[in-house]
Amino acid sequence: MARTVGIDLGTTFSLVAAMQGGDPVIIPTSEGERLLPSVVAVSKTGERLVGWLAKRQGVTNPENTIYSIKRLMGRKFKDSTVQFDLKRLPYKITEAPNGDCRVVMGGKEYSPPEISAMILQKLKTDAEAYLGEKVTDAVITVPAYFNDSQRQATKDAGAIAGLNVIRIINEPTASSLAYGLDKKKEAIVAVYDLGGGTFDISVLEMGEGTFQVKSTSGDTHLGGDDFDQRITDWLCDEFKKQSGIDLRQDRMALQRVRDAAEKAKRELSTLQQTEISLPYITADASGPKHMNIMLSRPKMEQLVMELVDKSIGPCRQALQDAGLTPAQISEVLLVGGQTRTPLVQAKVAEFFAQEPKKTVNPDEAVALGAAIQGGVLKGEVREVLLLDVTPLTLGIETLGGVATSLIPRNTTIPTSKSQVFSTAADSQPSVEVHVIQGERPMAGDNKTLGRFVLDGILPAPRGMPQIEVAFDIDANGILSVSAKDKGTGREQKITITASSGLSKDEVEKMTRDAEAHAADDTKKKEEIEARNTADNLIYQAEKVMREHGDKVPADLKQQIEGKIAAVRSAMQGQDTAYIRRTVQDLTETMQKIGASVYQQQPGAPPPGGQAPPGTGAGGEGPGKGKPDEGTVEGEFREV
Amino acid sequence: MEEDRQETTAESGAPDAQRYMDNWRRAEADFENFKKRVELDRAESARFASTAIILNILPVLDDLDRAFKSLPEKLAHLTWTDGMRLIHRKLQATLEAQGVTEIKALGEDFDPSIHEAVGQAAGEDGKIVEEAQRGYRLHGRVIRPAFVIVGNGSPPEKNETEPRTRSDDAGG
């Protein structure tokens, strides 16, 4: 089946995304990158290059390397913006007979849609390689301020690239979709999009799943690159103050400073300060020179403050044009990589008097939203099969009243899960399976869904019988729980219908309770665990004494019996720490059994040496007991 | 009433069943494809999981390279310097063991799939005349292209970049 993709055809970078398993995902380029530079070139050997390759050779071939083509899409040569860009772009722009722009690359004239088509084609090819399927249909995004001819030009670009453009949507609309705002009833959304080279602010009104653009504003020459430039300039100035050398004169050094500035900017989104260390950045007669400059977040904010302030004017303008006040905006979305800078987030929050949303990767929101739109249009987002999830954790009660979970909350149903349990006492004839629902660690605090008894377990030491407990929830939410003795094959089961479940309010209350009691519950659970460990250790100790007591010296035997009694009495009380102390004490004393038993063997090897063959059962018992003790010890030391 | 309802569902049931069947098959197919994709992605991310950390270590190697390139003659024979050389080589070997390999640059034809041009200088047209920063591959994939200066076809005169190129030649 042919696939639909969503494409963010950007000024500096483009991205492609597709729906996979119901969610939009970014498709990496064949070079393994998530972004594709919006650059096209014809190399000196006449080869056409797109994306990273075109960008990397740009310096050697500036007149045949076309970037920022989006600035020319659907525009007339005489447009003032074209005349402005004309002076800044190194390639040749000419006027077509119909007044449109043409660019010259490799001695041939191309229309802007033809250049954009080369970028789209590369995205299409990479997407096909990744998905393993033909890509025929696409949703492509454009800025909200694009007029009809700019939209038509974008559509033409898609057609030239062999794509059936099923819809052109506005970038802020795509962002809103990526944020899942279409699921809301009504909202007024402000999308603040600060990318690498352009800034857009759009105000949208949303109702019944449709978005209407109320106003747009922005600055076509403001973005992250300007931030980098400010930091680079400051670093060069600082270095000049220190060493008297102007790095701006050394192209190689400047490149390193620029890269370091960009890296520092990114680091300062999370750190309070960063060190810019560029050893051997240059050299003079006295020898090599190093750059080592600290940049704090406040200093960086001071450097870029003016740029951030520049974005607020258009925000004010957009609100005014929409006839709205900041208080009437219900959602503010941050899009574009530069919105990761905390100062930008703070300024936006201050202006709109609310926290902006920033949960979706700001570089990817537009492409992801376009993919969602594509999925909706092609019916890939199916309505028939509504997959449900279990609202609360399901499990059973185990030793000491602990709730052991089998199916965690938010698991998509239908699902099934099984786990093997055992008995807690020697010769235990039956087990009770107590099915519970809830988030609390103690069974008693959760809701009981049902209980049943599996009997007929053959006499065996504790821990020996294998009881397999299986949970199964079908698509209608009906839970079946079965318990099977793997030894005898005896089985019991219970079916709990959805009606005995919980209402939405109850679920919320139980979840809230679990959060509120988290600390208490953990303590209680720890106490139970300490008790279970103690109980298990007493069992082990008594077993060892029963089986090998005759080999243990009398004084040690007495010691151990005393310590067992101490653990028992500690278990009567509530002091978890005391229980643990007595358990540790007993564990350590028990280890002496091994030592003394092995020493009794004729010609016993030094500790750590290999036991001679034929030590028989005498040597085996404590040896077998030891790992168990070790486990116990490890367990409570960890805690 | 009950019977009535049952009849209607039975009548319209066939197309419904067809649609459900179709959706179910699609869902199954989607899931199969998704599983394959996830498996590929998992293998891929395991192989390239170290990319980010290696990219952060490479600048340290670059700095060491630069340090040795500008090593003063009078320090070159100290045993302390030999120690530093061993550390340098150890770092290279550690990265090699992770699957990192160097990209050839100096004297090669410029190739944008592995080289990034950062400037042009006198020299044979399209040939790399200087390596500004070494490039690396991880398991064959370019993780950082080599930053290079490409010849512009003008004869190599005695201009200011000439002596630097020479010393870089010797160092690299």
C-alpha cells in the first residue's frame, strides 16, 4: 500500500514524517540525520547534489549552490523582499518572462518550485527507503502568511517531485496537531515559531477540529543564527582583549569559534555556565594561543536580549490584528529550535502571562503535525478499533499482605500475563489467590476483585510447588484469573466481568490515594519485606541445624539458637531496623557453620581452596545453605 | 423487539464483517511492519548508540592533534613528550576499538559525502590542499565529515597559507 508522508519544507532545513503504529515519527535521511538542509547544488562535475552534500560543498561552489529558496517561492522578481534577498544571496537570481523569479545553477535557469522539488524528491526517496514502501501522497506545510501564489508554487513543487499533494496546511496548524489540540473543543492558540533564520507568530482560532488563522506576524530575518553570531562576536572581542589577536581575520579559527558558540548556546539551555575551551586556536611570534573563556547564562542572555525583545513586537502586532488580549489566548505553543533557550521561554511566558507548552520537540513539531494530517485524510487513523487500557494495576496478594502486580496500569488490552508463585510453609495443602486492583503496595489497601482457593497441593517443603497464576483480559475488559499447580495439573479459575470494575471517579480517587500514601506505603512494604526475609532466614537456619547440627560445635549451636530466638522476638515488634539488625547478626553467625564444618574435614584446604572429592553430604548441606544466606544478606544490605 | 434487532444486524452484518476483517488484516500487517521497523531501529541504535559520546570526545583528540602539530623542536625529544604521544595514541586506539575510523583527506579529490569544504586556496582544482579538522566514520557511516580547504585551480604561489600547509603535511 502506498504511504502518505508529512513534509516540513523549511527555509534552512526540511523534515519528513510518517504515521507508524498510530503515531507520527520523523524519518531520518539516508545520511542518518533527522534534518535535511534545504540546499541544492550542481557540482563542478555537473552532478546534482541535495541536502548535506550540497551544503558541504557550498564554499567551493557558491554561485551554483542554492539555499533559502523558500524566500523566493511564488514571489515576483520585483517584490521588495526579493530585491532585499538578492543582495545577500551569492547565487544569481533573474526575472522570468512572467515576472517570477528564476535562479541560475550550473548554467541553467530553474524556477523556485523546481529547486524545492529536488529537496522534496530527496525526502521522498529517503522515506521510501526507510519505510520499504512507495510514497505517493504528501501533506506539505507552508507559513500561515503564504499567499495563494506561494501556496500554488509549493503545490507545483510537490507535483514536480512526483508527489500527490493531498493538502497544503499552515505550519502553526501542523504544530497544533502535533500538540494534540484538535482533540480540544474550542481554543485560541498562539504559535511562537523561532527557527534558524525566520520568526513567525500566528494566532489561530480552533473549533470543532478546524483551525482558522486569525492573524500572523513575524520577522523573516530573525533566528538562531543571529544568536550564534552575537555569541561569536563576543568571544572574538574577549579573545582580542586578552591576546590582541582578531580571530575574525582567520577563517579557520572563526569557524571553530562559531561552532563553539553554537554548542555553548545549547549547553546554556540546561547549564548555568559553560567553558569555551579552544586550545591552539591561533599562534603568534611568541607561540600558540589558546581560548579559554567562561560564559554564564546571564551573560549570554545579556548578549541576545535585544534579539528576543525583537520577537515581542510582532507578538503584540499579531494580537492587535486579531483583536485579542494576551488573557484571551488559551494555549501558547513553542516551535523552532531556538525556543529551547530559557530566556525565550521566559519572555514568551511574560508576554502572554502563561506558561507556554513545550513538550513536543520544537524542531519536529511541524513535520509531525503534517504526518498526522496526512493520516487523518487517508483514513490511516482508524476509528473502528478503539484500543482500551487498564486504568489500574491488577495483581494478587502474596506473603505478608504484599500486593504483587501482574498487569501494570495503562497496559493496552487485550493482554495476558502469567507468573509462577509458590507456597510459604512446608506441606502447605492449598493456596488462596486474592485478585486485587489498585496502585497501593499493600494488598489490603487495594480493591478486591475476587478470591479463590487452589487445593490439593502435595506435601512439599515451602518454595517447592510451582503454582502458575495467569491473568487474561479480553477486548471487552473481562478478566480471567487462573491458578495451576504445575506438579499435579490441578487448576482453578475465576472470571471477573467489567461490571465489577470501577467508575472513572473511583479510578481517579484510587490513583490519588496511591500518590498521597506513597511514603507510608513504602515504609509498610519495607517492613513486610524485612519480616519475610527474617521468616525465610529462620526457616533456613532451622533446616541447617536439623540436618547438620551434629557437626556444629556446641557453643556455636547455642549462639545460633539464641540468635534465632532474637530474630523471632524482633518480629513480634514493629521496629523494621531492629528486625534487620537481628537478621544480619544471625546471617553472620550462620556463616561460621560452614567454616567449622569444613575445618572438621581431614586435610581441609585453606579457605577458598578446592574441596577434596568425596566430602559427601556433610560438605554439601551447608554449602547449599550458604548461597541462600548470601542472597538474604545482600538483600537487606541493599535496602 | 429482540428478534427484530437481530435480524437487522444479520442483514447488515456481512459488509460490517468484511470491513472488520479488512481492518483487522491491516492492523495485523501494520503491526508486523512495525515490529520489523522496531527491530531494525533497535539494531541500528545499538550500533550507533555511542555516536553522541564519540562526537563529544573527538574535539579532545583534535586538540591533542593540534598540540602535537605545534610541538616546539626543543620539547620533541623529552620522555615526557613521549608519554603524551602514547596517551594520544591510546585515545586513538580506544576510539578505533569502538569502530571509529579516520577519513582520508589531504591530497584526495574533494568528495562532499565525506568532506566539508570550509575554504579554498591555491592548488590543483578540486583537490584537498589542507585538512582543517579530521573527519571520522563510525562503523562505516560518516559521523563527522573532514573539514577541508579545496584547491581553486590557481598555481600554488608563495602566499601566506603555503607554509602552514607544509607544516600540516608533515604533522599529518
